[in-house]
Amino acid sequence: MYHHSDNIIARSTPPGRSAIAVIRMSGPGVFDLVARRAGNKKFKAPPKRQLFFSTLFDDKGQILDEVVLACFPEPNSYTGENIIEISCHGSNFIVQQIIEQFVRDGARPAGPGEFTMRAFFNGKMDLARAEGVIDLIDSENRSQHQLAIGQLRGGFSERIAGLRDRLIHFASLIELELDFGEEDVEFADKGELEKSVIEINSFISDLIDSFSMGNVIKKGISTVIAGRPNAGKSTLLNAILEEERAIVSDIEGTTRDAIEEVIHLDGVAFRLIDTAGIREAGDVVEEMGIKITLEKIAHSAILIYLFDLALSSIDEVLADLENVAKPGIKVIVVGNKLDLANESQLKAAQGKIVLPYHFLPVSSVEKKGLQELKNLLIEHFHELDSGQTDTVLHNSRHYNALLRCRESLEKVIEGLKAGVPADLVAMDIRHAMGQLNTILGRGISSDDLLQNIFSRFCIGK
């Protein structure tokens, strides 16, 4: 349990040698703590929202470091409390000495995410926006960054809060009728109420449907490289990554297990998965590898089916695609070893491999066609992303809450159509509101839930 009346301190920049490190303190008495150690006579508590150049001293009057003090008086700070950020030289020794000195003066080392937790408790942000902070810190490409920044800036929260306010209005009208039940007064138009709940439920369903894309963006677009043995799958993976990541051999069945690597293309993360060749297995281990291949394909967003352009039968390729290309998976059919194929083999492939598949000839060895393949991957991502709502759901906690909210709203719709008593309808509306409240962090009393959320944060944020 956090104590919000005490002063906390933590390093906010990563450990290691650097030009500058930042130490952050938050709490009611942080300015007084720093004033005792600061050699700058102009620094007095409480200071204005400004910067001070100062020297910090230890108990013996020895200089700890020359620093810059950034002061943020309450309530206009990140946490809503008094905050001071100490920019010192980036020596681990100096940072540790400064922190230890203020801990001896009465500050407490902050826990993971405690600064953001205080911001949540002090009303500076709701829980959904707070979760956007950690997603922003963890973002590794433009798509992940856009998801996180949208949540941090409150776009998702505003939509959820708007839905919640509409449900509050509906619930208040129904409960007014219950209060005046003996007088036979009707405050809510049941037809309009049903129409509005259907609209809300439809929007929530769109958000729920967007979760698969949000999850894909967050974790990387699952892109499986599959095909028969010796088609050059591992060579293609190495060529795309521009490094020797997978073992390449002329021996069929060299790849026995799936190998995963992430590549960033145009700000999008693609999780490339090199798999075992698809054929009749020669032993138990290879059979397990082929089973994993088929499972990876079934759960992929994009399938790169690779075949030997010089040796493979096109009819055999099409038969394989019938078996492995499932609905909803974007398929790129890559004819590899273009350098060994003749013109007639290329034309045969181009004539038979048509939509819904995209055919592309490449030479992994000579690095031909690789940029076109990367462009196709980006194009397929945008096709997957099209048709989504403006707000894309990517947080599993929000997803589960919206699923439960939708269940309650469907009960409301069924109840209105069936003419069930108003008190039962009101109960289902309140339950739906409660699920939206958990997303925003309103009325949450579970310390375990908050601890679980904020434990994902780094110390100092």
C-alpha cells in the first residue's frame, strides 16, 4: 500500500555512465529537503515553477555535485504533488550518493510506477491514460507509438467516459420511474432507450473487434515463412534480416523448429517466423516441427509461402495453398531461386498463381525482389488495418472489461424487448457502467489490481 503523505525519490534515467542523470522526488516536503542541501541561497521553499543551478552538500559539508533543480509546485505537476527533478552528472556513484543522502533525510525510495500511481490518485490522469504511459515507454516503432500516444492523450478515455455518461443518463431515467412507480409516470421512452443502447453496444463491439489488430500491432505482425523443404525459407529470412540468423543447408529438413525474429518496416513491427518444411515427416522430431508450422500458419496474419521456382510443380504449390491458406490470412506466394529459373517457368507461375494470392519472384541469394516483398508486407498491413475504428483496442484488461460490458448491454436490449421489470434493466445498466468504470479506474477498491498494473512500470516513472 502506498502512503501519499510521504516523500519519494528515484532515479528516472537508466543506470550506466552518461553525461547527465535525472533524479526525481515527489511529496509535500521535497522542497524543504532540497533547500537544506542546496548551496544556492536563491533556492527557498516553496520555490516558483523554475530552474535553479545549485550545489548539493552532504552532512559533512562536502560537495556531492553541481546540479540543476527543476521545481514543479503542486498541483501543476505530473503527480499533482510538489515535484523536484535533480539533473546531476551521470556517474552511478554520484546518483547513489545523492539518493542515499535524501533517504537519510527522510525520503523513501519509490516503488515501480509510484509517480504515475500518485498522478492517478491525485486525479491528474485516469487509469487508462496511466496505462498508456507504460505502453509509450515500451513502444519500439511508429505504430506502437501511435497507439500509446493516443491512449496517453486521453482519446480512448474520452470515448469510454462518453459511453459511461450516456448509460448514467439512461439509468437515472429508469430509476426515476421506479421512485414514482405508484404514480404511473414514464420518464424513459423505451423505444429510444433501446435504440441508444444498441448504438452503444455496436460501438463497443467495434472496439472489441479491433483488439486483434491492436494486439498484432503491439506484439508485431505475425508473418510466417512456410513451404516445402529446400525452398530457401531460412535463406530468405537471413536475406530480409541482413544477417545469418537461421542455419542454411542443402540437407532437407534442417529447420526443425520455428525461429522468430522482428523486423521494422515503415514504422511497423513484423514478427518473421521461419518454419519447418511441409512434407511427410521422416521422423518424430520432424513431425513435431511440421505440426508447429501448421499451428503458426493458422495463427498468422500474413503467410509467405515459398517455393523453388526452378524445380517445383505449380500444381503442387496450388494444392499446398489450398491446404494451408486459411480465410483472413493475407498470402504472398514467393517463387524463390529466380536466378536458377528460366523464362517459361516464370511465366507458368505468373499465369497460374493469381488472386487472391500475390505472386512475387525473388532470388534470396542475389537479393533480388526483397524490397518488393517488404513493400507487399507493408501494403498487406495497411489492408489489415483498414476498416478499423479510429480507436484501436490493444489492452487485454480493457478488452475483458468491454466483453463483460457488452454482455450486460445485450441483457438490457433483450430485457427492453421482452418488457422485463425496470429494476432488472437498471441492474444490467449499472453492471455495464461498472465495467466502463474499471477501465477508467473509477471506484476501484482493489489494491491488487492497481499493484499489478503499476508493477509493470520502471522505477522513476
